Amino acid sequence: MTERTQSTLESHPDIQEMRERHARAERAASTQQGQAVEAMALITGLYLAASPWIAGFNDFNTLAINNLITGIAYAFLLSGFGHAYERTHARAWAAALLGAWTVFAPWVVAGEVDTTRTIVNNIIVGVIALLLALAASAAASKTDRSERGRTDRTTR
């Protein structure tokens, strides 16, 4: 008969890496900068989604639908970004692209929607969204760099 060994989670070869990844996620999410960026990004995304009705250009259906979808997507991308640390950089860059898209959307979407009200609204919200996404990416990479520095010091 062959002898069977029972495998536990503690004996998993990648357990230390998984614990470190979780700890980095917690550190990124628990910093004041991370929490502030997450809260402001959620508010920015929700405003972008509701902006056609708040700023009064909901008669422009194409831009109104564009802002609604883009705002919801932006809010989902950056809310809770620290809890998915390994995907933070990709999510932050996708959110940055949505911020840039928001700036140019009044000139790109179909129809005559490039009025002063739509342009001013989308430029301001788009720039804020872009800056918040870049801040989210910087917060994640800052946590990653400081973690790498600690690891390098402990291995020496």
C-alpha cells in the first residue's frame, strides 16, 4: 500500500506570496491617500453618471447615455481598488482612459452635442477622473515600492 499525505493550506508553496499580496492590498486600501482617492473616485463616477440631469443636457441622448455608462464604469473600476491589489494598476489605467474619453466625448459622440455646457462639464469631470485614476495608480505603486524596499533589506 502507498502512504497518503494530506495536504493543508499551510503547506501550499505559494502561501507566503498570497499572504504578502493580501497584506499589500490592505496597506494600499488603509492609507489615508488610498481611502480619499477611492471616495473621491466614487463621487466623481456617480456625478459623471448623473451629470446630464444635473448640468441639464439630458436632451442630448448620445452624450447622456455615454456619461451614464462611463460614470458607472469609472465608479466600479476605482471603488475598492485596494481589495484587488494585483489588478489595481490595470484598473487604474482603464479608469484613466475613461477620464480621457470623458474629456473628448462631446466632440466624438454622434450628434450635435458640443455645447458650452457639455464641454465644460465633461472637461472638468474628465480631468478630475484622470487625476484620481493616476493617484490610485501612484498609491498602489508606492505601496509596492516600499514593500520591495523592505524585502530587499531583509534578504541582505
